[in-house]
Amino acid sequence: MTSRLALFAALLLGSVLFGLSVLATARSHGTALPVALGLGLGLLGLVIVTLRKARGWRSEGVFTLSGKAWRWLSLAAALLSGLGGTAVVLKALYLPLPFGECLGSSCEVSYAITPLAFVSCFFSGWLVSAALLGAYGLLRALSPKAMWGIAASVTVLTYLFVVALFA
């Protein structure tokens, strides 16, 4: 139970901090990229550990999410994240969408940036959604008091991180 509780807390906190660091990277034009990459690699490690242990936990009846649901839900969230992130990047750089009536030299830049923005937003969205779905799958194994304690502490730590990062 203690390892599941620690994994649940790490998945929640890691996904929130990684999401915020990706936003900080976008806002600071790349200066927070090393922090985002470090958090992303750590979160990827946590997701891999959860994937490997989930099979055994499903047979014990303490992991609620099936492998197929986890895969498809995280893929759907990743696609939405990729499309939304690409639209935000193109709008922030005042570039036209790379389809339809695209005239001028800004179309070449739009054609070059669109795949990069989509791939990076897709992978970061997949990682955050996979981590959050993994944490959701662990809910059955946790006591309600522990779950609410972790949710409150993640909220407080997120607030402190946002204040320190964006202030």
C-alpha cells in the first residue's frame, strides 16, 4: 500500500509540475526547457513503472483501468493536446494555418513550425494524460483519507510552484 501511495503522489505531482514547466517553457521562449526535459524524463520513468506493475495489480483487483482503456484515453488526450498546442503556437506567433488560403512568406514558416509544435505537444500531452490515468487507476488501492491528503498537498505545492515560476 505504501508503494502505491507514493507512486500515486509522484504521478499526480509529476504530471502537474511537468505540465506547468511546459507552459513555462512556452512562455519564456525556451529558457525553462531543461527543467521541462528533466521533469518529463522523471515522469516517463514513473509511467513505465506503473505500466509494468499494473498487470499484477489488475489481477489483485486494485488497479481499475484496463490496458486498452488506458492506451486509447491517453492517445485521445494526446491528439487533443497536439492539435490545441499547435493552434496556440501558431496564434502566438501570428502565423496562418498551413492549409486553406495561405499566402506570402509566413506560410513557409507555418509549414515548418506546425509539425514541430504538433509532435512536442502530442508527446507532452500523452505523458501527462498517461500519468494522470495511471494515478486514476490506483484510486481503488488507496484509502480516501490518504487520497485527499495527497490531493491537498499537490494543490498546495502546485500553487507554490506557480507563484515561484510566474511571479
